[in-house]
Amino acid sequence: MGQSYLKNAALLTGADVLLRLAGMGLRIYLANALGGEGMGLYQLVLAVYALFVTLATAGVSVAATRLMAEELARGRAQARGMLVRLAGTGLLLGAAAMAAQYGLAGAAARWWLGDVRAAGALRVSAFGMPWMALSAVLRGFFIARRRVEPNVLSQLVEQSVRIGIIWYALEWGNAPDVSARCTAVLAATAVSEAVSACILLLFYRGEAVRAFGAEKARRPADPARRLWEILWPVEGGRCLASALHTAENMLVPACLTVCLLDAGGRSAAVAQYGSLKGMALPLLTFPFGLLGSLSVLLMPEITQAHIRGERARLGCLLDRMLRLTGCFSALAGALFWVWGEPLALLLYHSQEAGFYLRVLGPAMPLMYLESMVDGAMKGMGEQKAVFRYSLWDAVLRIAGVLLLLPRWGMKGFLWVILLSSAYTCQMNTARLLHVSGLKPRLWRWLGSGSTPTRLAALCAGGFGMAAVCLAVQWPLGLGEEVQAILRTEKSRRERQKSPENRNCSGHRGEN
């Protein structure tokens, strides 16, 4: 079990890093190909697209992982029956999301986003919804079976197909304007989702024999109630939160336009929005790939420990998760705080995106911890609490956007992000500790060892950060300033030692 877990963790982590590298490379390419305004339009389309993706996949993804882990531990026939019900539910939700997005594309582009150019991209991306829902169910099945190879391979092929189609469409296709280019990018996403689902189906044919044998599907115990208890809080909560998040994303450019009436208006607002959402935030979330695979693998382990009442094992799993998340995110945040601006200039040629990275870097521990705790709480059946906190967070974010952005612009939106991260992290972590009975150990989660060891690590970290800061600032002008100071000091000493100065000093002494 231990070797299998480590193998799966290594595969998921390695694949997630590759996927995030490929995704980051694609983001950089799109930022340069579409420009600031194009990235802003692309992010606006994604805001509405994400709402329907949530409708298609949110509930069935969590339900498939949790219910299949339960049924596979009870019997093969019941597990097959549960998978059939999960697949049917997923396809139904995917078809509903496809029909809703396609039918509302024109109205959403005109009235929600305020930009009719987004209609084509919304329509073409709708065709990927049923495939996406089916993939979510199959991925949950493979995770419950502790098999990550099918998920890894399907995602790698999906990303490769997506990048290939996008590159061909933007470089060789006939896409004269921003609208056509965004439509081509979303069409590539729909095609890649279909390819990924087909690959998972091929893997399932072989895995079904090992998982279920020759057993025919049998009705599991009370499937509708169990599925509904997971589906409605997760699906309803995420859809409502996603709808509020979509409303926030529509309000941000509108409120920024009010602040920037004399500095570019709507075009400048969409460009600033694209710099933050399309450039800075993907860089901030990129290192999470090293932790995201851990969250996926921990969910069935946490679920089993919670169901069996193994409080010691559950506490050990949560403690290790929090320690790893705290240490890793603190290091990542410090690096972005120091290197954010040079990195943004190198990748995007955008000093504005670098400013966003430097401001949001210290908040990375809050963002990462909230995401990890969210997954752990779902594994323990705390979907309703997650729903409550996400709902209040979305309402508070919208209020912050309406109050701060018209006057303070993007600086006000950065304050909204920081306060939102602090709120969600505090509420989710407090609930997790209460339910699990785990005692707060802030120092342990931010480091390890005894107090002298922590102090030594803190001193070493301080010296290390000082060295990093010097290394960053030296080629940016600090070296020239230090050399100028040294030259000035050397010239002053030489003047003091010159014969004329000594003679003058002697004459002053005689007088």
C-alpha cells in the first residue's frame, strides 16, 4: 500500500507539473498572441464557461470518488451498479449544461459580459460539456481504484491536442480578429475534452474486468439518497458560488471602467483585468501542482479513515497535509514576492503583472491552505460547511468590488482578493480542526522540530532571503550603486592622503 501510494503520488505530481508547465507555456503564448485586451476577453469568456463546467462536473466528480471508494470496499456488483448510476447522472448534467450554455450564449455575451464578441466562443465550447462530465466520473472511479495512470495519460494527451489545435489555428488559420481567435481557442478545448474521454473509456474496458470481474450490475444500498446528499450541496454550492463568481468577473471590468474613464475606459479596464486574471494569477497557482496531486490522493484515504472512525490515522493525515502545505506555500510566496516583477517582465513583458505578483505573493499560504482544506473537508462529508463559507465569501467579494473598484481601481480589487483569502482560509481551517478534533499547531505547520531548531531555521531562512534579495537587486542597479559608493569613498581617502592636503593641515597647525 505504501509503495503504491508513493508511486501514485509521484506519477500525479510529475504529470501535474508537466501539465502546468504546458499550460503556463500556453498562457504565455496566448498572452503574446492575443494581447492584453484579447486576454481580457478570453478571461471573460472563461468566467461564463466555468459556470457551466461547474454544472456539468462539480457534483459528480466528488460523488464518483467518494461513493466508488465506499462501494468497492463492499462488493463488486454493487460497485458496478453505482458506477452506472454515476455515469448516467454525469451525462444528464453534461447535456443540460451544453444545452443551457449554447442557448444562452448570445444573451450572456450581450447582457452579462457586455461584449458580443464572446458569443461564438461560448457556443463552440458548449459541445465539450458531456465529454467533460463523463471524464469526471471515470477519473473518480480510477482514483477510487488507486490507479492514476489512465488519468495522467488522458490529461497529457488532452493538453497536447489542445495546444496543437490552438497553435495551428492561431498561426496558420484564418482568424483575423480577437473574437475569432478566442473562438478557435475554446473550440480546441472542446475537441481535447472529447479525446480525453475516449482515452478514459479505453482504459475502463480493461479496468472493469479487474474491478468487477464477471459480476453484473446490482443496485447498491440506497443509491439515490447517498448520491443526492453529496450531489446537491456540492453541485448547488459550487454552481451558486460559480454564478456569484461569474457576476464578480462581470462587475470587475465594469467598475474598473468607472475608475478609468479618463485613462482608456473599457479597453484599459479589460486589459488590466487580463493582466491579473490571465497572467499573474496563473503564475501564482502554478506551484500548487506539487500539492494538488496530494489533495486528490488524500481524499479516498481521508474518507476511509473518517468512515471507520480511525481518528489517530485521520489526525496524522491532516497534520502532514497542513505541515507540507504551510512550508511549501510560505517558500513559494517568498519567491514570488522577491522574483515576481522580473519574472513577469521576462514572460509577459508586463510590469503591471509583476506588481500583482509582488502584492499577492505573501497571500499564497492562505490561498494554498484553503484549497487543501477544502478537499479534506469534502472527504469528511463537510460539503455543507464548504458551501456556506464559499457563499458568504462570494457575497463579500461582490460587495468589495462594488465599493472599492470604482474609486481605487485594481488596487481595490487586490484588497478584495487578500481579504477573501484570509476569510475562507480561517473559516475552513477552523471547521476542519473542529470536526477532526485536531489541535491547532501553527508553529508545527509552518516548520518542524523544537524551538531552538525553529529559531535556527528562521535565522537561516532570513540570511537566505537576504542573499536572494541581494542577488536579485544586484543586476537591477544595486551593484552600480555599491560600486559608485566605493569609488567615492576611495577618492575621498586619496584626497586626504595627498601631499597638498597634508601641507594644508601642517600650515593650519602652525597658525
